[in-house]
Amino acid sequence: MCARYHFVDTPEGFERAARALDSGRGPFAIDTERASAFRYDDRAFLVQIHRRGAGTFLFAPEGYRGELSSVLAPVLNESDWIVHAAPEDLPSLAELDLHPGRLFDTALAGRIAGYDKPNLGAMVLEFCGIELEKGHGRENWSTVPLPQDWLEYAAEDVIYLGDLADAQAELLEMQGKTDAAEQEFSHIVDEFADWTPSERTWRSLKGTSALHSARSRAVAQAVWNAREDEARRKDISPSMILPNKVIIAIAKELPAHPGQLARIDGFPQRRRGSTRRWFTVLEKVYASDPATWPKKQPNSGGAPGKSAWQRHHPESWDALQTMRSAITAVAADMNLSPEILLTPAILREAVWELTEHDVPRQTHSVAALLAELGARPWQIENTAALFSANLGGEFGGD
């Protein structure tokens, strides 16, 4: 079907659209389209907003981000929003100084209601009986001008969110899960209220923990920094210049000459001058003072990785498996996925603290620990006693 929308890409258009949205009723249904696979960062290149009584507006902010923020923030901020998979969109919206007051996340609502794969198309079909257009989610949304079929696809991402949220809210009420959902939505709002981009660093590369020599770490750092500078300057995705796995492979192999570098799997040797240019980065590291090379990061003090946990703390590892089974059983009774009932990260840290740091295992003490780790009240209510019941006897108990 052909979605009806207004495309706006000028400050004057932003103002007219903001006035129209302000005159509508009910929550704002919001989505973004980004281009992180093509551009340096994850900023929004299209912001879609639908509101009953106002219509659907597609904002193209590039070149006028400040102007868009200044007219939309007074209308949208502290208002009710509906977003599908909000944690994916809220960072780019926060960069535009746009923040929800209350939130309804239709992807999370679907999971809380018991759906394993609550993608937007499946949810709209299930609850609204409408089949959405497919095929443009991975496009380069920084393209100018945007093709009409892409815009129609983008408009459909918000047009049905209001009806979807209404239907999901009814189902959650019938299931007795409204309070749990509202706590989860509020947690997301709080999490992104003061959001700022996390610092980009070479240590975020997957595989750096396997770089055991200081020279390898220095190479990874230098190559990553050079790639980062080029990507920022050209406003292109760093992976288009050099994939992460290639940086790790270079750091592990420590090529002694350009030919060895060129033979690394995935290295862009066909780009003119690429081999010589990147080997120059390595030569500078090899000639530098080893005292300046990065040291291995100390353990953060939290739960260890899987292999170290199994090898050095087998009883504690067994306790984690016991708790995973207990959480899974309760989640099944509640028609929830286990990671919704209690996130894997919180579960791991809670078991580690309870089994390795002599934390009391009475239910109220476990509840305090879970709260400290970030669990929501409804999660604590349904899981705290499980820890006491399953870990109490083996590790000292109440």
C-alpha cells in the first residue's frame, strides 16, 4: 500500500510540521532511519513522526539539525511516545535533544506479552491485520534525494504504532503484566535521559582480550586510531576502511613486511597504496618506545568470563547453571523469555556476588543486591526468593 506522509527538509517546513503535530492528539509515534553502515556515526538521517489528528511527517535533519531540535523539542519533550525497539532510536533522538516523557515500546511490549520475535512487521500483522512493506531497512539513509519507495516504507513504520500500542496494552492488561511493562518502559526513559555518546576506543574491538603482547596491543591501538581519524574526516563507516577483525588479525600476526600484511585475510590490498600506507603505521609502532605501549587492562572486579569462571570457580559456575534453570522455569510459567524476567548480566553478577563475596542469601538481602545491580521491582519480586531457595543450602544459606 502507499503510505500518506509529508516530507520536510527545510527549517520553514520543520516549523509548519511542528505546529501540525502540536495540534494533534494522543502520543507521538516516532522512528528514525540511520546510516551507521555507511557513515561515521549513528545519527538520524530521517525522523518519522505520526500523531492522530495531525498526520505523518518525515523530517530530514541533515544540515539543519539545530533548527529541527529547536522546533520539535518544545512539542515532543516530556510527552508520551510510542517507539518500536526504543533503545535503538533514542540515542540518535537524544543527539537532537529530543527525549520522551513516558514511553511505550512496542517491541518490548511484545516480548513481555510472550512473543519470541516481536519485529515490527510481525506485530503489526498480528495485532492490526496489516502487512507492512519490506526491503529497505538496511539502505543508505544518507542518500539525497531519498527514493519515494523508501519514504513510503519509512512512513509505515510509524503510522500503525498507535493502534499497535493500544492492542498490546489491552493484552498486557489481560495477562496482568501492565505494571511490569510500565516499569521496563520507565527504566528505558531513565537510561537515556542524560544520554551522551560513549567514548570510542580501540579497546572496544572484539578480540582485544586475546592480544597478550604489549606490541600487539600497540599495533591494534595505532591501526584503530588511524582508521578512526580517516573515517571521521571522510564521514564514512570505519568498517568500510578496515574491518575490525582485520585489525585484530594484524595485531596478532605483527607483519614484518608489506607483503605479509597484504596476505592477511580481508586486508584491502587492491586499494591503491593501501598496503604501504598501513604498513607505515606499523613501522611507527615497531620503532616506538615499548614503555609507551598499552598495558593489559586489569580485571574490572565483576564476574569473570565463561572459561575462567568454569576453570577457577567450578562450584560458583554450577550455581550459575542452577539459577539459570530456575529463572527459565519461572519465566516459562509467566509466559516470558528468561532474559526479560532477569537480564543475563544481572543474573551473572548476582550469582558471582552471592557465591564469591559472602553476601547474605536471605531474600531481603538478595532483593537489595538485585536492586543495586539494576533489576526492576517486578523482577526482584519474582526472582529474589529463587536465589535464597536454590543457593542457600549449598553456600551457607539463611
